[in-house]
Amino acid sequence: MLIEYSQKFIKEFKKCPPNIKNSFRSRLEILTNDAHSPILNNHQLSGKLKNFRSINITGDWRAVFEEINNGKIIYFIAIGSHSKLYS
């Protein structure tokens, strides 16, 4: 599995608090080993983000990504609080 990041994601990630950055790294490791681990709550989104998926980073923070080439590439497009991402 190849992990890639959009420029928007990189910019948002740099602004994240240190604990969110650490949590993301931990969740990314889980994602690469078991994409369907219950701790991730990996799920398909709907509405304007219907082609994307989301994983839980913390109770309120999410990372949004697209699976490309049948999940061989995970392309992260956004990270942020639930209310910021889905408003």
C-alpha cells in the first residue's frame, strides 16, 4: 500500500496540534496493517465527499482519503475536526 498526501492535507497537517499529529501517525500504521480495524471506523462518506473515505484520528478529528487502484494507493486529502470537515 502506497500512502500519498495532497498539498491541502500537508498544509492542514502542519497546523495540527502535536497530539493530533502523533495520533494520525499511529492510526496510519494501523490502517496500513489492517484497514478495517474497528478503532479506525473506516467508512465511505456521502454527499459531496461520496467518493472518499474517512478514518477516526481522535474522538473529534478525522482524516479523509481516497482509495486508488483498488486500495493500492491511499491518497489523503484532508484532516480536521468533524465539524470543520463536514460543514
